[in-house]
Amino acid sequence: MSLHDHSVELRPKLVGKRVKRTEDPRLLAGVGQYVDDMAPAGMMHVALLRSDQPHARILNIDVGEAFSVPGVIAIYDATDLENEVRPAIPTSRMPDYYATPIWPLARHKVRYVGEPVVAVVAESRYAAEDALEHITIDYEPLPFAIRQVDAVKDDAPLLHEEAGTNTIIRREFKRGDVDAAFESAAVTVKGRFRMTRKTAVAMENRSYLAEWDARKQALTLYTSSNIPGVIRDVLSGCLDLPGTRLRVVAPDVGGSFGGKGSLYGEEILVCALARKLKRPVKFVSDRLEDLSATSQAFDELIEAELAVTEDGMLIGLRADVIGDVGAYSIYPWTAALETVQVVSFLPGPYRMEHYRGRIRGVLTPKPPTGPYRGVGRPSSTFAMERLIEMAARKLGMDPVAFRRKNLVNADEFPYRTASGIIWDKSAFQECLAGACAHVNYPNLLLERDEARRDGRWVGIGLASYAELTGIGSRISVAPGMPINTGTETAKIEIDATGAITAAFGIASHGQGLETTLAQVIVDELGCKLEDIEVKHGDSALVPMSSGTYASRSAVLGGGAATLAARVVKGKVLRAAAYLMEQSIDDLDMHDGIVTSRNSNCTMTLKEIASAVYSQMGRIPRDQREDLAASETYDPYLGTACSSTHLAMVEVDPETYGVKVLRYVVAEDCGKIINPMIVDGQVQGAVAQGIGAALLEEIVHDDQGQTVAASLADYLVPVATNVPDIGIVHIEADLPNNVGGFRGMGEGGTIGAPATIANAVSDALSHLSVSVETLPVTPERIFRMLQARRDPAAAVTD
Amino acid sequence: MPEKKITLSVSVNGVAHTATIEPRMLLSDFLRHELGLTGTHVGCEHGVCGACTVLLDGRSARSCLTLAVQAEGVEIETVEGQGSVDQLGRIQEAFRQHHALQCGFCTPGFIMAITDMLRHHPLESDEQIREALSGNICRCTGYEHIVNAVRELARERGPLT
């Protein structure tokens, strides 16, 4: 038996442990600090008069008696800000793309109901809203096409005349000869799938507070954003301020799910007004403003067709997609983010030789679409996994066996998809098997069949998918856009007291990154958890960061933390080697104590830090190094995260309400940093996906008005809508990656809509209806059944 | 338009406060902006999400649907009365143990609603717990960890007497 390895093996690691979150005490005690909790002296409030027209020319703005309201300070429209700000331009290198400029207030025209037109600044929000009542805007209504199928037509009214078209994005992916594949196919299935418009509904509404420091001529924006670094960089241009005089801070942020992951005109506005009026300015969105002006999601019409051989091999897929991108291309992601991902991810985790996927992104007078948990893939997975189950049914094959046959196998990795995405090694097959094992799939089928014999409408559905997470510099998160999404930086410093500050550009807003990144550092550095302070969400911490989105922070932040911790540890041990008169090879640090395997001599991190920094001459000056490092990580390809979801649902034959009876997720997110947090992410994302499948829908009527104007209209899941989620973790090794982590925060939202759609279709299979539009509400089920009974009475969506 | 101000006397977490306010001021705004008790959050301003839940004389209420002046003479409890960063209250501790919060924004409302539930609701099954929790929206957790926390708290409490 060898002695020397023992100590290493016995050291408990924190990665993989259910460590309680360090951010919890402040949030639980009610002393977290969200933007609206801040109230600097002299703060003013902004209320916005928003457009009630979908498309109209602004003829005149009359402020009436607004200034008579006590406390009103100023009233502005776009013309007042012409010389104060420059617009943000969401550029892209994509051909045939038009970048709609983003201004803080509507200029000349309004292009959706909810677009900000007039800003009132007052001593209180009450006074500002009182003043809004006095202001009238004269509009000349302009023609518009509210549905994408109309807006895409050549003669449709133009929303942005400068673009010359409403179709501002076109993209096509092609591999092989898809039409020939369809000619040779034994079986083909097709559908016209609609993932209707959703919105994120973070519980904290968007909130912004800008402070102008007249002494330094500097601006600080506190924002409920998950991309503070991107906001700093773009505002630097809009406001003509260098990064040294412009700081963007995301303090505690109450969720985002993508909705707070883009630049908003209100962010430009509060900054411009704070600088102009030389007082702090706050804007806090209310829920109506959130539902009508925060970025929205999906809204694609996907016509897709799948070709299969007689023995059940997928051979071809073709799709034509029209994405309704709303009235503007969003910054920095552009209107290509959501739309292009639908066709780039459509072939899913399957072998697919022949593919053609086309997308057109079309402007309509609605709020812009933008990032939303899962981006593109909830829609693509919904369409593809419906086709998979439709094909299996037509072939008379079990959908699990059909998937098993077509999922990329372990020996085929890395696999290049038809659209050029590379799946590295990931547990595609193991996730399918894991989900089925967890529910005892053969038994579950029997259970379903028995329920059906009792007249119950019970169905089982699955969805398998893969997503690209922690994307590095090889490809951009959205094609050709103006920011770098491939790197993140960690800066770790041990100060003279032995305390450790780990600073990141990422911006945690519920993910618990203060805890998980500290766990990674503890294991790499050998310090105590409680000695680490993780800082994030502040543009001043690192030179550049694009923030927390796209399931990247554990991969990129964790990777950067690992690299920086290794460098700092080297410095600590070099100092300790000199101080302890030991060979560095004999030293290691654990729990903040450096020990030698050759002596009983130990030193604490605190003692080493004191010797390095505070005790002059203790270390020769040519050997003395600051105990600090800044490292940037680029995972280059990114990592594939994969999963299979399986659900059993029951449709009430009387009310057509859908109840989720069972739900299981088998997922591979690589090495798990904190299983408790991973479970929470899976459960939360599945709940959100169940909402997308059964409840949530932003509706604009034919007049362009938003119909879902409150949380009583836009229904998000409550505790009774969501079952307990069975979770199977599969931790496949990850090649060529520093930490071995895969991103996993979004997956639940990707798999759940497809899974529920398949399960509901299965439950209704005896009635020959197929779910092609989500959410599948009781009303939609009623209409599908009515159409089947009486085609003449059918009302289409 | 602003109206004549009214003097209001309330007790918040056992501390007496007197303030002169507009009669239209919401209780949520009064707590947050007049008293600086920003633990009570506002998520929808129309009584659906429950983030603003406080206790009025021991029963849960939406502070965004309550005028501050309606609380005259009332004992108000907010999340700040449950515990502090260095000494979390029992519900807060259970939330931490079970990872029943992520972004934390809805959490104070849940904690106050659960305080009421534990005093008045049988909470004997998961179904009852989910039903009781269904007046509050959490967008992060999917509720399962919150249900786990409440189940443990209900067991500790035992049957309602």
C-alpha cells in the first residue's frame, strides 16, 4: 500500500455535492437588492406613454395640462433626444439582412402596440402616471399585415420602408439530395406546425436605474439584465462614453429566461435622461408593459416533411419556415437568433443524410422576438419529434424503437449534422434508454392501455433532442452578429488578509453561479468555500463579457475559473515553497492549508498572503508574485447536451383539460457541479415547457392589439399544473473541455413542448387528431374534434 | 390626481410606524418606498402572482391590491420579520435546505403565504400543498422543491389542532 496517494484520494471534493447556495440568505431574508429596491437621493421616475396603434405615423403630440401635475419635471419624445443618443444597430454579416435601428422612443412612426412614444419624468411614479393621462398623440393609421403569412407577401404593407421588404432574414441549409430521398422513401409524413408566440414572464419586471456622476462625468446603469457587459459596450456607442466612464451593473436579478437578455430602448432612455437632467432616473416596467413590450418568443410556422425507409431509417427532411420576428431586429442577437436556429437544429440528434431547411424571418407589427429559454429548439424539437412519432405510427413501429434506430450512436461521434453543427460525444442513446428504464416503459404502455379500456383518454409521448451549449468561438450564437460570444474571463485574487475574490463577467440571475463557481474554485485552488467571494454582473469586473445566456456560464465561467485557479494555486505554492523551505512538488493546499508530504510544517493561506503582501522582505523581491490571475476560456466548439423526455398525460373527455400524470427527464450535462441546482433547473425548465405546451400564448387580434394583457390572460403554470419530475442524470465524459461541464439550464423548455404534444396526440389517437399547434388548450382540442366531426364548421388557427 | 394626505398608524413586524400619505398609495409601495422594507416584491400589480403577499392581522393578503390606509391599526407581517441573514427563520431555512428558490424574487411572497398556510391549512397531502401554493407564481423552480419544503414544515407542525 502506498501512503502518498492516500491524502489526495480522501480529500472531499465540492464539485458534485449538494452545496447549499451562498446567495440564499440575503434573498430569503428579504434583503436581496433588485434594481427597484435602490433609491439614491434625488431619484426621479419615468413613466412611458406607449403606442396603442400597431402601425401609424405620429402626427402630433400634445402634452395638454401634463405639466400642471405636481411633481412633473420633464416630458420628452424622440425629437428631444435626437442629439443626445445614437441608435443601436443590430448588425449582422448575413446576406439580405436589414438591421432595424433601435431608438429609445418611437421616431416618426410606431410599429407595435406597446412601443414607447413619450417619456414623463417626475418626482414619483404616481405623478408620472398622472401626467400620462393628459397627453394625447395624433396618429395617422397605416396599413399593416399582422400575420406572418400575410406580411411575407410581396405586396404586403412595409413596416420599415428603408428595408424595402418585410422579409429581413433568409437562410437555407442543405445537404445531399433531399428531393430524391423523398422520391425513394417508403413512408413520408408531414405537418404544419405552429409554436405560437410566448413571453418569458420573469417575476421581476424589467427595471433600470441610471446615475450620472457630474464630478467624474460618468454614468452607472443598474439594470435587470443578464448581459451587462454587452449593454455597456453598446451604450458606449449610443451615449458616446468610454468604458471608463460607463459602468453597467446587474445586481440581484429576478429571473430572465431570455426576456432580459437584449438591449431595450428604456435602458438607453434612462441613461440619456440621467445625463441630461443630472439626477438619478429610474424606470420600472409594470406587468402590462412586460407582456406588451418585453421580447417575445418563437412564433414560427413550420411546414416540415420527413422521409423514411421501409425498415424505419430516416433518410430525408425538408422544411419551410416563416418566423414572425415582430417589429424590430433585436440587439445584439438580431432577428436571426430564433429563426435560424429552428432550421439549423431541426434534424435533431438523428442521422440525416438529406436535408433542406429554409427560413424566412418576417417583420410584423408586434413586439420583437428575441432570446427565450431554449431558443429555436423548442420549436424545432416540437416539429421534428411530432414527425418522428407520426412516422413511427405510420410504420407501425414503437416510437422508442424507431428513435433508437435513428439516434446517432456512440461510435459515430463527433457527428456533423446536415446543417453543420458538430455533436461531440454525448449520451443520446443512453438518455433514451434511461428515460424508458425510469418509468418501466413496457409496463407504462400496459398501464396506458388498461386506462384506455376504462374509457380514459391517456397517452404517452417522448422527445429526444440535443442542444449546443457553452458555445466557443468557432460559431456565433446568432449568425454574423456584432459581439463575441465565445469567451469568458475569470479574475481570481487573494488579498493580504487571505480572502479570495473571484470576479466574472457572467451575470447570475437565479442559476446559483455564486455557489457553483465557488465550488469549482475550491476544488482547483484548495481553499475554503467561505473564503471565496464570487462577484459577477458588473461590467467593471473584467474587460469584456457577454453575460449569462445560452447555457454557457457553467461551461465558460467554470472553465475560466478552473484555469485562473490553477495559475493562482501555482503562485501560492511557489510562495509557500520558499517560506516553508520545501520543494514545490511536495506541497499541496487543501481547505486553505498548505501541507508538505515531507514535513509536519504547514502554513495557512492567510499566513502565506500576509508574508507575500504585508511582510516586507519576507520573500525576495525577484521571487515575489501577487496571488492573482486573470484567465479567459474559449471552449471553441461548444458542448452537446442531450436528453430524452417522456410523459404520460390524460385528456378529460368532458372539459378537454390536459393533466400531466407522469414526467421523466433523462439528461446528460456532463460533470455535475451541484446536483441540487441541476435538478432545480430541470424542474423549472420543464414547468416552463409545460406552460408553453398547455397554457401560454401571446395573442394579437386582427387589429394588432395585444389580447393577453395580464397574468389572468397569459397563464403561466402554478403548482397544480406541474407534476413531480423524475430525473435521470447521465454524466458522459466530455473530451477537449477544461471542466467537463455541459450547459443545461435550458433543456427542459426544449423537450417539454414536444413531449406533451406527442403525449396528447397519443391520448387522442383513437379520434384521429394530431397536435400541430401549441399550446394545446381545451379550446384547440375542442376545435380539432369539431373539425373532424364536421369539416365544414372548422375554424382554423 | 393627488388627494389630501392622510395620517396612517400601523405596526410592521412589531414596530409602530406613523406616516402621512396619499390615500391612493398601495400598501406594497408604502412598505417598499416609505418604510424601505423592500423584501416585499411587486410582480404584477394585479393580484395574480402573489410576490407581494404580506400578513394582515395574521392572514395573507396581496399588498398590491390593498391601499395602505386600509391597514390602519393593523398588525402587518413581512418577510423581514421572519429572520435575518445571520439567523434565518424556520421557513427560510427549509427553503434553503430544499433549494426552493432560484432568483428569489417570488420567494418572500411564498414565505408569507406559507406562514399563513402553516397556521390555518391542513397540508396533509401533496395535492393539498400544491392547491394551497397555487395562489403564488414561481417561474424558476417548477414548484417541486417548494412542495418538498412545505411538506417538511407541515410534518414538523403536525396536524392542525
